[in-house]
Amino acid sequence: MGTKAKAIRIASQGGPDVLTIADVELPPPGEGEVLLRQTAIGLNFLDVYFRDGSYPMDLPAGIGAEAAGVVEATGAGVTGLKVGDRVAYGGSAPGAYANYRIMPAARLVQIPDGVSDEAAAAVLMKGMTVEYLLNRCHVVQAGQQVLFYAASGGVGLIAGQWGRHLGARMIGVTAGDDKIKLALAHGYDAVIDRKRENISERARALTGGKGVAVAYDSVGKTTFEDTLASLAPRGLFVTFGATTGAPPPLEAARLQKNGSLYYTRPTLATYIAAREDLVASAAAVFDLVRKGVITPQVGQRYALADAAKAHRDLEAGQTRGSSILMP
């Protein structure tokens, strides 16, 4: 017998109103799968990209890439997990917005004691994003000057704390006094107000005219030129999101003329594609949470049925820290 579940589904890509709640019947877990009773669901801008059509997907479909929950049943061939285990996932195929879900066991990680389900759902995918950005895409060194956009958001707050832990000088970009204070309380040495200050001029001033060693830009189109102008010679431009649209095409000659710069567009999916990389990245995140280096900030909680409102708030820049859906 299957499991009756509630899930957010989309029949077409578009605005938040395409998100509707539906009754679905889940089959028993198959080979290598588990049935999860989900207890907290993470909200990420990746979900917006799938919903609005920025990323193609087969329709109709579920949505959402991160959640925490409890194993309710296991399929054949599952080892290392049992009924009752608390687990989480991040960066999965869309479908997390649900109270129950079938998941491949290989994409799940156990939540350690001392980390709540809410904290896991709020921090895992965002934390693994920060882990690969600061530890592997570019190995941030103590004393380096680092520019990080959306500093008061879920990823940004984790990055500030992680960067400070590594000994870097973190320079954040956000907008508004409240968000600046929040970023400064979470690891940033300085924060640029993107609405009241020129980002590149301020970044240069904060670095004594040298520029930053690496800039992590999740904004895209509207910040592209400022980010390029903020880098020190041989600096690295990491574009890992596009909340304002895709950045423009970049001619190689501009990298040369701006100081032999480097430019990359990574994605979390690549960095956790291998099971061993997923486990190691998640372990690094949970280790820093347990040590108190990272304090998950759940700024908003929404009922599963209010997913459309959660998307509206996220796109309007009305959220602080992480947002979670409660199934």
C-alpha cells in the first residue's frame, strides 16, 4: 500500500501562483530508496529558477531541493539507514515541497545529535554551497579580502561566519540598515549598502585601493560590472547565481585588461555529485554547526500551503537568513 501525501506541484512555469498544493499517492520505496516523513523544508533561490522557467524541467512536477525528516520505510538494498533515522538532503532533484517523499538513500545524510531538523533544513544546502565556494572552488586563505553578495541572506550569513572562521576579511554587500547590522553580526568586517553606495568604489576603498582576492556574486546582471571592477590583479570572479538575470557575455580580453583575472560559473550539483563529496561536504557543515562556528538563522517559517507567499517574499528581498516550509 502506498502513502498519501501533500505536495506542492506546478503544471506550468511562471510566477508564484503556479505553485499549488495537491494530494499525491506515493508507492512503497523501491530498490535503494527510502520513504521520508519530512519535518522541515528549506527554501532556496534555486527553487525560484525552476519555478519561473530559468531552468527547464519536465512538467507537471514537484519543486524544492532541500529538506530534513525521518525515515519511515526502506526499500530493498538500502544499507546504513533504518526506520527512525533523522536525515537530510540538499541539492536533490525537485520535489522537496511535500510532507512525505521517496528519496534515493545515496543522496541522504544523517543529521548528527545536537543539530535540530529545522537547523538541518535551514543550513545544509546553503552550507554545502558555502563549503564548496570557500574550500574548493577557491581555497580562501587567512588574511584574504573576500567580497560576498547577498550577505544578509541564508547563504550570505553562513559565508560570513565560515569566512571569519578561516581568517579571511569578509566584505559583504546588502541593502538597508537592518540587513547591514545582521551581516555585521555574522562574520563580516564591513558591509556595503548596494542602494546607497557604489559597490566597486567602496570595495576599493575598503582594501586600500587593491581590490579583493575573490568576489562571490549571486546577483548576476545588475552587479556584473561592479564585481569586475572590485577585483585585485589575478583575482577570481565567481558567479554562482543570477537573481537579477544572467550576467552578460564576457570577452576574454576584459579579463586580461582588468589584471589577468579569473572567471568561473560553478554549481553545487557538480561539487556534490559523488557520494563521497556529498558526505564530506555535509559533515563539514554539520561540524561547524555543532561547534557553534555557524549559527543557523531561521528568519521565516511558512506553512507548506503558503509556498507561493514564501516565493514572493524571497524574490522581493523581504527575507532575512533562511526560510523554511513546515509540512
